[in-house]
Amino acid sequence: MVNFFKPTRNNQSTGQVITVTINKLDHNGTGVGRFKNKPVFIDNTLPEEKISAKIIDAKGKFFKAAIIDIINVSKQRVEPLCNHFKTCGGCDLQHLFFGEHLTFKQKKLLDLFSRNNIHIKLPWQNSITSDAWHYRRKARIGVQYNKHGEPVIGFRKKSSNQLTELKTCIVLAEPLKPIFIELKKIIKSLSLDKSIGHVEIIYTQHISVIIRQLIPLNNHDKCLWQAAEKSNQWQIYIDDGTNISKLTQVTSLFYCIGEELDKSSDGTQQENDHTLINTEQDSALISPQIYQTNKNNIKPINIYFEPKDFIQVNHRVNNKMIAQAMRWLNLQPCDFVLDLFCGLGNFSLPIAQRVKHVVGIEGLQAMVNKAMYNANINLITNTEFFQADLNNHWRDKPWANNKYTKALLDPARAGAYEAISQLITLDIPLILYVSCDPATLAKDSQLLIQHGYTLDKIALIDMFAQTKHIETMVLFKK
């Protein structure tokens, strides 16, 4: 008997042109409609839009389609400022009116809380926001090579490992705008073929460029990078996959915590706060020496770091986030504060200026050493830092036996479920959670609520404007 291929119904749907109405955005910011009683996902669409689209993928439980035409346009649709928005994977929401971005993110968070059986009315506070554009001070730029061996410089395409070639990016800090063109010019001139894997950029007091060198650097290419460093006033580092070395003599990397920190309890600016002696247009990357001491003796803090260390990409939002954390915790001179996942001391050190003592815990000893260094160089003497794997058992550590009055935790995307399982045994009355992943936040929040904590305040932190990514601050009381 001869068997013939019979296409399934799903295969028959591929290539079909359909008309659907978008009902909502999913968690990735993709429009969702219905076709044949299944969800159909269509990029670059918005709720209430009627769309003509072609099915490009037919799965068992859903379809993916590519937009052909918008028949009915949403009132919330705006023209993306970036010409590469439809292909570049860096931004998700440029086509949505900026005032609606936080609404989308709030709905996403509410849905995840509901899925974790948290059905209380959330006590929303004002969101932490900053600029819609030119906010990002750190990024990784991809480097690939086309069939002619020429470099392609940019960010990954949506749902792809291939790059969208860029000449500029409007979410990067203004001084970083020309960097794509400069990098392509230099990499194209290198003698070593396909020798660069990617390039990381950081903007603090200057532009730092970290080159992922796949092949050992030769003298010709070293001279090219040195010339680029000088002409562009960059600081260049070479990353060979094992070590990161300075191309020439460079100054230490640091950012300043100082703006927005001296607030009254209602969040209004107090008189004589941080009087600026030098008022440059970009005050986001300000140095302590240009401040006068304010009446409450809150001093700006320099946080020193290495090129590969984690820092928040949005400087202004970071400062506002720290200020709000300090207000919500209602810090008092008698407080003893525990800071889990403390990193470089981003929260620990400003908090230490308001309280009796701070203990910071971090998983990597190298980060612990840097937090200690940052405390010492800023003349902050009421802190201690310890190394511990917070995702394993730590309850028997000596520092865990202190009587803390308040706690703060700022975990990575994996969340802090194991840490919270032990933290609740310390019976700390006030816990502030800063989250960079709403799914793990919902799971961790449920655990705290189950153990007698109430969710007292919650606010979105728009660290990554124009994207689907959500950061959240939540205050729990017991």
C-alpha cells in the first residue's frame, strides 16, 4: 500500500491571509487575536485594531501571523521614532503611546499576581519614571559578519540570533549615539578576520568600551584601537574570554548616588537640598565634588565597579529608586537593616547614612570585596558585608542571628524564594522587595503573604522604557 503525505489542518493554514481583531497584548507586548478558536499572535499590533495578516506559523494550540495591513487603527498607536523598530529586538512598545506603557506593565503584573492566587486590591503608588529616550548607559552591541566578511554592528532582530545593523540607537545615552558608526569603521579596518565577538559600552564619567577579542590582538590592531581610544576619548578594555585588560592607562569606573536622595517623607524636595555649583545639562552623571553639603548632611556616594560588574542601566531611575526605597522604609537612626543581594552597595551605602547599622549579603566574594571597598572609600563605617549563597541554607550564619528592624532584597530574575523561606524566620517587621521579574515577584509575594505579611505599597519602576521589561518595588509589613 502506498502512503501519501496528507497535510494537517495547521499546515494548510500556513500562508493563509486572515482578518482578526486584536483583543489584548500578551506579556511580551505582542498583539493577540482569535482565529479558528485559537490565539493568533501578531507583532506590532495593538488592542482594538482590525488587522489583515498572513499566517507564518501554525502550531497545535496557536498561530503566529505577520501583519499586512491595519484596517482599523488604535487611538493609542504612534509612529515609532526608530526606523528599525519593526526588526530590532531592543524595543517592544515604540508603537504604543508612551503614556500607556505603564498601564500595559501594570496589567501584566496584575495577571501574574492573579495566577499566583493573589487577589487583593493592590495599593499602587506613583511609578518611578524618567526619560522615554536616551536613558541607557550600558549595553552589549553584537558583531557579526556578512557573506563578504564585512562587519554587521547592532542588536539582535526580534526572535532571531541575527543582527539588525544600526547606525544609532535612541535609547542609548546621547554621548553613545555615534558609537555604531565608529565601531564599524574600526572593525572593518582590523587585520585579523572575524576577530571580534561583541562590544560592551558603558557611559559614566566617560565612555568605556570592552572589546570581546576572539583572536589574540596583534600590534597592527592594537594600534588601531589605541588611535580610536584617543580620537574618541574612550577608555578601551580587551576581553579575551578569561581576563579583561586595559588597553592603555584608564581611570576607575564609578557612578554617583546623590540626586533625589534627600527627600521629605511625602517625597517633596526639602529646602537647600544638594545646591548645585555647576549646572550642566546632563546632571545624571554628576560627581560628588560639585555638590554643597545639604542641611541633613546626606553626602553623595561614589560606587566603583569593574567593566563586567552589574550596574543598573538607567542612572536617573536608579537614583529615584534608591530615594523611594529609603522613604518607604521610613529609616530611623536606631534601625538595623539587612540588605540581601546587596551587590556593590547600591542600596546599602545610602541607607547606612540614615541608620545605626547595615549588613549586606552577596553571593560572590568579589562583589563583597567591592562593596567593602565602596564603603571605605566613601568613609561609611557602619556597614558589614558577607558572602553567602542566598539560594541555599544560610540561617545558621552568625550575621543571621542579629535583631534586624528592616530588610531589603534586590534579587536577580530568578527571584528570592529560597532566601525568603529563611528570611521570614527572622521576624523582621518591614521588608522591601525590589524585583526585576514580575513572575518570580508574584511567587515570592505569595510566600510572604502566606506567612503573615501584608502588601502595604507597590510601584512600577520604568527602568527600561520602550520595552516589555518590568521592575517593581513592593513593601511588606508584619
